[in-house]
Amino acid sequence: MRLFRSNLRRLSRRPATLVTYLLLSGLMLLIMLALAAAAMAGSDARSAMASRLILTFPGALRLTLTMVVAVGGLISLTYGAAIAGAEWSWGTLKTAVARGEARSGYVLAGIAGAIVMVWAGALVAYLAGIAGALAAASAAHVANPTLVDAQTAGDLPGLAGRAALALAMDTSIGYAVATVARSQLAGIGAGIGLYIGEGIIGAFAPQVVRWAPFAASSAMLAGSSPEGTGSAAALAGPGLDTGTAAAVVVAWLLLSAAFAALWTERAEIGG
């Protein structure tokens, strides 16, 4: 717990944390601005109709959350990679080990801290997205007689839990990749390569890729919301059911965290 609290204090002051928060929130606001523009445009009736549907509450509460995860998945992965890479590049891991900290404990505390910071950033982005959706709906003259109903209020906690699980897995995988690479830039590049590569392979072997981390995450979220998202549906393909996908995501989360801890235990960090 001491290491965890210490990591939270350090991460709250990291420039990468602020950049991640601003980037995710800014992207959500830009998306809502684009939706408002599309809803007000008369040139493409189908696009305008789809945009107005996304800005209509209470459905917008669910759709905004799925958009936060869709946009934040890759950002969470790169954030985890940036934090882990900094431990090697800046020598903080070596310093911690020299003062007697357990390697695996330090790594697991680092992953947990990064996940909590990502969750906080996702919450900020979600609130920004909701505010942006309300403003966009007003600008596009989308009627919203009610912001939330009983069904949506009942669905949101489960969807939020699955969203948190997906972002935690992305962060942990990014952390593990950068731990192996021992570099921020190499870790971020490798993480992005894994993310894109999975999507490419999925076009040729969807039955295999559906067990991969990002496809399972997308299937879990797509199955938890009737509307789903375009990117989720594209990655999920024939997909797993929601329960199975959630189990796969948990497995990848634990596996990546354990791998990062074990790799650090066996790594040479002297010099």
C-alpha cells in the first residue's frame, strides 16, 4: 500500500498524466463538435440522423462511455508504456531496488497506480463528453426531454465496470511491453504495433483473434450495449459473448501484470 500511494503521488505530477487527460478530454470534445456539425448539415440526411441519435439522451450516456473506451484504449496503452519506460530510462527502478524495494512489488504497484490514473482520466473525459454532448445537442436543436431513465441508470454501472476493466487491461499490456523494451519510445511503438497488428490479423483469422486482448475487450463492450460502436463491432467480428470476453480480458490483464513483474525479477538492472 505504501508503494501504491507513493506511485500515485509521483504519477499525479508526471507530464504524461496531464497530457493524457488533456488529449482524451480534448478528443471527446472534438467528437461532439463534429457530431453537432454533422447533425446540423443538411447535405447528408443519413449522417445527420445518426449524429442526432448519438446526441439524444439517455442513450448518449451509454454511447459516450463506449466512445471514451474506444478512443482511450490506445491512449491507455501508450500511457502505461510511457510510465514503465520511464522507470528504466530515468533509473527510478534501479534506485528503488537499491534502497531495498522488492522488484515485483514495485512493478505491480506501478501498474496499479497507472491503472488508477487512467480511470481518473477516463472519468474526466466522460464528464467532458457528456458536457460536450449536451452543448452539441443544444446547438443542433436535438430534443432531450429526459437525461436519464430507469433502464439507463440500471445499465450504466455494469457498462462502467466493463469499461474500467478494458482500460485496465490496455494499461497493463502497455506497461508490460515497455518493461521488456526498457524504453518509453520503443515501448509505445511496440504497443501501437500490437494494437494495429491485431486488427490486421483479425481480417484474415477472426476466429483466432477473437481471443486476443483488444478484440475480446471490444466484444465485451459491444455485447454490453445494444448500440455498440463501429470500431468494437469491426474488431469483435464473430466475437465472444460478454461473459466470456470479460473473462478473457481479466486473463490478459493478470497475465501482462505477472509477466512484467517476472521479467523485472529476472532482468539485469545494474550499471
